[in-house]
Amino acid sequence: MTNIELYIDKKLCDIQSPEKLGVRLNRVLINPAELSTKDAQYSYSITIPATPTNDAIFGYANVEEVKNKFNHNYKALLYVNSILIFDGRFKLSEIDAEGSYKGNLVVPAKKTIKEIFGEKKMTEIEGSWDLSFTNPDNENEPLTITEMLNKYNTEPGTPDCIFPLVLYGLLPKVSKDGENSFSGKAIWDKYVRLGIEDFPPSINCLNTIKKIFENSKDEKGEEYHIGGSAFEDARLKNLYMSYQNPTNYQQEWNWGYLGRMKLKGTWTNIKNDNKDIEASHLETEFYVTQGDCEHVAVNLFNARNSDITVLEDTGSNISQSEHEKGANRIIKNTHIVIPTSGLYKVKFGARMKVGTSAESKYKAKYYTINDTRFSYSNSHDANNEFNSSRYELKLIRDRGNGDFDMTNSVIDGIYYKNNHNQEMDKSGGTDRKYNFPLFATSPKYFPQANPQAILFVDPCQNPNIISGFRWGKGDEEVSQHPLDKNDFYCNILSAKNGLSWDKTVDTVTYSAVNSLPYWRYGILQEDEEPTEPTEEGEDGEESEVDEATREYGYEMSDKFITKFDSPENYIGKKNNLDGDGLVHTVIWLEKGEHIALSDVTDIGVWREGSRHKYKGAYIKHEVEFEIEIEPYKLNKEWLTVNSDGTGTTKMSWNEESDFNMDKINLIKFLPSGQKIDDWLENFCKAFNLDLMQPKENEFELNVKQIRPTASAASVIDLDGKASINQRTNQSLGLPSEFQLGFKVNQEEEGYFRSKELNGEIAEDGGGSFITGNIDGQVVTQASNFSYNWFKKIYKGEENAANPMLLELPVITNKQIWELNEPKDYGEMMKKLYTDYAQRFWYKAEKPYNVGIVWSNTDKHIELLLPHLSNSLNKQDTLTLDYYNNPSSILTIYFSIIATDDSNYTYIECYLTPDEYEQMDGSKLVKLNGDLYYVAAVEGYDPMGRNKTKLKLIRKV
């Protein structure tokens, strides 16, 4: 006797008899004309009688007054002799005159990924996916850059990501001569300068899918879960994908640690000590410039006489090189690159010493380059000390344009235009309270003359300054601080926050420094006769007032006052030859900006004798400096300084940095331009995977076409149930050809070179299978992922006998490689192609050991890079292409269409519940001694009264 149990919403239904229930089931498993398999189950119409139990289950839908009778989705389970043969839904379609419930058992359409994730992009996955860079030996110390990469590049199994070197552009290099001479494009030599952004993570594909679901929740706040056969497939588990994001996308590394920089150095324009001045001693990389008078300017980071030591560079943001420029002239370059946009703490300390000769025999010694005379400060008793000459040392930025504009670098520590919209027009008198000078026009603003006061540099004067120092005063009155009564003549310099007073200047700086208020010169209100405050007219001048009730003088204003509890800023001088200073600034810097240190002095005077005095001397002086740069805050809004440069609320130097110190969030390295559902769909398409939802909040990612094996346990023997003589045949209706492939950009270097090497036949990873059907169409399918190409790179010096061979993925346009000669290297190096289509690869067991890449840290560790491949050479092999070979994606994951007969075989027989349950596509059927795949099951009768029609495909 056959026992049938039907459960609706987990409640056992009453059925009059199994015969009257009339269950007939159908199952569709394979359609060879499509590039996929399926498991669609449904029944013919069944009838469930009206009983008190059934009426309650269906919410008394057979009562006329009940609304929305058919707007319910009923969960259905069907057991035959205790064997579950159906797990799906009951779709109610009719209530007959007797109140019985008619409908169909169906497996509903899967909930689409689009419904779950909507328009969300990959980088908008909820939560985080943290990758730790904590030092296991010291939890308070992050790993160095090499330790970070090596940790995951050598981790056994399938780490969440690896950090390969992929050619998204040319290898970053410095020139050999400081101009435009580079080594070969395929050479990795001493001129290569790699940074952490050259190693974006290559993330594991299946771990990405797990994280997508694990980090997502439904509208009730409940988590999604995913499993399935794909996660047990070694070929898929070991699969990694390339990084893809716009070329200007900001990679979110642990910049709180990797952005730290500290260096110290010395420089002098005449490298000797109280000796003859000779050509070999002289700084040659100077510029004579014109400001309020003539100046001499040098970029100390591109100079002959600099000696700079990197004390800390955790992220390899500082690179140093040397090149020969002319006979016996070695120019030393220090490149500081800002790794990410944000507010940075900048600590700058310096000392300036003006050089004199103690011995009279050297006082007259000089050497001339381009009409500029190098000499001591006291040459023939000339005075070039702080009381008659200005010496500035300034940190400057290039704002990303690669030019520090040294040819226009002048003295910036001035008190009138262009730092303020005011002229030096003293009227000759002094005020009665402070004895400060009176001026013809007002208002005017001046910094205080003390060691903590800041002289703000307006963008109109210098848009590139960060901070600095000015020691000394000029002979011209316009260069002198009008309120300096104590011969202090020193100023800390800082970029002015906000906009320029000159509205034609559109440069904006975001910065803060602890600052004392400025003095204001203008009309004072007399205490005896208070009147309405006067308004300032256009161009900063005060409007006309009643002179009988007004007096001109000085008062402390609110201008530029900023409260910032940084360590103390100061500037001072021991005497007129020796000064020092320290300044702490927070400033917004953009990713990719370069930082330099400029020395600017007034052109000095020299004497031929006691009477003859001439301009044109470059006075010996030397500097010492120390610079610290540290990422601090992510948002400009943290600054509480208005656009006029005045602070509104107090800021703190000692808050925690917003930037990560010892971890990264891998979600932020996923493709920011791809929607989650699109990425999942394309991944499934590439490997013919099935993403389904068997239960609420439960998903499965399954390999669709698991090739059934011919073992006894995996074969259903029908030889005793059906006769081959009673079979019928029908054409499979196959297309003539299946073409599968990748998204291919024919402008890519890899595609172009493969075509060049293979006689115009490009290697694109695409393949096809000819079915033999002469009448069918051609079916094509390509995912949005690309085929992966490699390029040979040789590590070693140019023309080395035995360089190390590296085969690195190349994801670039062919344009940057077209010239074999490296003469266009500097220009082509600016081009990146991180926005090109993603592709897949595997990592080999043994990594490349490329030696010590970064030496700016205390730890000199050899870097281990993943050796990437298009093949998995383990127990389960796979080549990442669709070629028609035994280990390709085509054969492994699209195997059904590639190995079957050209026709269906139809037979009829009686099936047991157990046999029906096993016909899920995982087992073969044995008939007449041959093995067959099951394509469909039609009209299965659990009662065994009717034969089931089987649609089979003979296994060839």
C-alpha cells in the first residue's frame, strides 16, 4: 500500500485517498540547446478536499466573504512512503462548487539577487571585511610594508586576498639623469620605485561571495547565509581576481601607519669651512628670482649639496635618487609623495646659520656662476647678516601639477601686498599709545613681533606654501616689520586658510596653526564720545568719518586668531647669524601631491674694497631641518577656521587619527563601479554556476553540471523496467555551435602581443564546441570578465647577464609599450589602466623572491610575490579559458553539452518514489547496457498506477 502525506505550511492535509489527490509530477533537468542546466519541478493539477482541517490550513478560503483567497504562497512538502519527493510551493488556482481546493505543486521562481541588493555597488556592501596588519609579536606595532605583503602572499590555503605585482601600467621609475633618460620598459632595476598602491589586493572570488551575503540583512534585520557545492570545488576555492577601479580611485590602505614620514637633513650653498671657495663646493641648482627685490632660490630636495636621511617612511612614500649632471656634478633628489587625501599633521623644525670667515685672507674669496657671486657674509666687511638680509626656509607643495615653480620663488614673509591688500605708505608720525608708525591709508593688519606669532602667507603671494620661517630684514623699509621695536625681525610662516583677499585667485588652502591675533591699524573710537562703528570701504580702506571725533592708532583685532593646542611654535635667533624655529601645522593635502623644501634669500652685497659696495652676492649659509608628516583626519570639516583665516572654535593636536593604523577594509578594494547583482550574475555566467534560494534567507551557489560518474552507486538500473525496443527518438534541437569566451579589449597589450606572436591569431581564451547539427544557430556567451595575459619582466640591472625572469599579469593598453625605446617612459608612466575589466588567476605554491625592495625602514626584508598562473595544477586541474581541451572551463563546467549524443531517447516505465527522488541530475540511468543522462521526467505517478515518461540523452 502506498502512503502519501501532503503538508501545507507544515500541517498535514486531509486527503480522501491518494487516488483522488491525483498527484502527477514533472521534472526538467537538461536542455542541451541552452548553456545551462536546471531542476524545475511542477505537478499537474491536484485537488484537496474541503475538511475542517484543510479549511483552517487555507484560511477558510472557500467562504465567499474571505478576501484575497489566491494571494497566498503556501509551503508544500510531499512524502511517498516516508520519502520526500517534492519540496516547493502549492499554488491555489481554483475553489470548486464543493469547496475543494485545486492547484499545482510548483518550485517557485528564485528570489532574484536584484530584489535583495537593488542598486548597491560592490563597495557598498554592509559592514566591513577587515584584514589585519597587526604585528603578532607586538600588538601595538603594525607590520612593515614588506611584512604586510609577505604575510598574505605566503599564507597557506586560500587567504582572503594576496598582493601580487600586476602591470596596470609601466613600472614606476625615476630617471637615470634627472631629465628623461630611463632604462628599458621590461627592466626592473635600481631606478624602479614601488609603493603600496602598486600592490592592490587580489581578492578571493568565493570569499567575496560569502562576505556579500554574510554582511547583508533582510528587511527584518536577519542575516543571509550561503553555501552550496561551489564552495567545495577546489578549482573555484583557489580562484582570485584582479583589482578594478577608476584610475583616480583612492585606495583605502592603513594610511594612519603607511602615511607616516620623517626625515632630517643639512644643506649649504657653499660646502666648505672657512676655506677658499671652489667650484666643487658650490650649489649649482639655484635660481635668481625677482620679488620685492632680487632673491636666490633652491629646492633642497633637488640639489647638489643636500644630505638628507630618511628616519621613517612606513609606506615607501619617500624615494631618493642621484644623477650626474655635467662633469662631477651629482644631483641628489628626494621625492615625497602624499599617499592619500586628508588632513595631515606637519611638524617642521629648522636652523639657519649665515656663514662668515674668521680669517681675513678668505673674506675676499669668491666664485661666480652666471653672474652670481658666491661669497662669505662678511666679504670685505660687507653686512649680509639678519639685520640687513632675509633668509627663508619653507615647506612647499606642488598641488599635483609636478611643478614647484622655483623660477618664481621669492621672499614670502612680507607685510603688504601680496599677503594683504595694503600698501607701505607711512605718513611720518606715530601713535600716542605704542609709538607705532602712522599710515596714510587704513585699515592695516600686522602680526605681532614675538616668537609665537604667525605671519600668514596669502594664496596670492604663494599658493604652494605649507609652513616655514623667515629670519632677518631687508634694507628697504617695505621689507621691515613696522611694529618690531626690539630688532626681533623673525617670523613663523604659514599658509593662510581659506580664500585670498584677491578674488581673482581661486586657490583655496585648508589649514590650521595655533595663532596669536594680528594688530589692527585704523580709526579708534574715543571713549568720551562713543559713536557707531565705521564700516570698511572697498579694497579694505575705511570710509570717511568725522575726523574731529576719531583718532588713528592700533588695537588688537580678532584677525587670524586660532586656538589650537599643538606643541609650542616658536622662532628666534641667537644673534644676527644664527636662528632656529619650530612650527606645527595641520593642512589638507591631496593624494599624489609632492612636497619640497625651498631656501630663498635676498641677493647679498659684496665689496671690492672699503668703499665699493655691489649687489649680486650669494651669501654662504647653511641649514639643518627635520620634517614629520603624519595623516590625521579624513574630512576638511574637522578644521574650525573660517575662509578669512580666523579660528572659530578650539582644535586639538592630540586627537586620535581617523586613518586606520593596522588593518584595511577589503570591501573598499572591490570594484566600486559594479553593482553587486551584476557582478554575481557575471561570475555565475563565467563558470555556469547556479545561485538559488532553497529557504528563507538561505542561498546556495552550486556547480550546475556535476558530471555523473558510472559507479554502481550512481547508476539507476532500468534494464528490468523498460525495453529499448519501445523507445522513440527525437532531435535534441542543438545549435550548430556553442561559442564561449571572455570580454576582450583588442587594444590591450596582452591581446596585441599574442596576435603578434601567433601569426595574427590572437590568444583570447575563447572556445567553441561544434555539435554536428547542420541546421542550428550559433549560440554565443561572454561574461564581463577578461582573459588574462602575462608579460615577461627582467629583474636586474640593464644588460645584466642573468636577470631574474618574472611573468606578471599585464592589464594595460598597448600604447604604453609600443616604443621599445624608453624615451617616452616619463610620459607613458603617468597612464594607468586599473579600470580595465577584471580577470582571474591562481597563485602557484612557490612565490617569487624579488629581494629587498624597500630600504627606508629598519627592517630589511626580502619581498615575496605571488607567482600567478592561468592554470590550477593540483589534484583538480583547470585552465582559465574556454578552449576545447580536457581541463578548460568549457569542458569542466559546461560538460553536458560537450559530450552527449545528438538525440533524445524517450522511454516509459514505472518508477518507485526512491527512483524518482534520485533523478535530480546527479545520477545516470542504465538502459540496454548503455548509460544515459536524465533530461526530464514527465507525469510521475506516486501511486504507481501510470507509467512515467523519461527523456534521456545517451552518454557517449
